[in-house]
Amino acid sequence: MPEIDLERARAGIPSHESAPDGEWSVRRITERNAAKDYICPGCHRVIPSGLAHLVVWQEDSLFGAAAGLAGRRHWHVNCWRTRSYKY
């Protein structure tokens, strides 16, 4: 049986958010658990390792839940909260 990553488990269960662009799972990543650099899709700037941020994926993806999870992205907290909905 694989060993449980307690730090990851303590990060919590994703919250659910409804928005004009869909249904989303949003999970907070703590400074301690932010181990890699990512590019934020909101501002296209680096989220450096060690910076708390969000991991977000679409629950109602057109191609199913697994595709939504596979398409998850890392966002700056402020970029996610202030994103615009483009149609």
C-alpha cells in the first residue's frame, strides 16, 4: 500500500464555486506545499515555489470530470478572484 502524504491531505478538500463560466473545484495550496513554479493563466506570470496559490479545475467539463481534473491550472489567488468571463 502506498504511503499517505499527510501534508497534502492536510491541505484540505477542494471547495466548490459556481460562476458564469461553469462549476469549479478550488483547492488552496499553502506556502509549504507550493514546491514548483507554475504560470498563472490569469496574468501569465510565474507563481514561484513557496507562494500560496490555488489549484482550479472545472467540474462540468464538456469532456467529463476526468478531463476537467486533467486540465487543472494553478492561479494566483487575486487573479482567480478577479478573472473576467469572456463569451
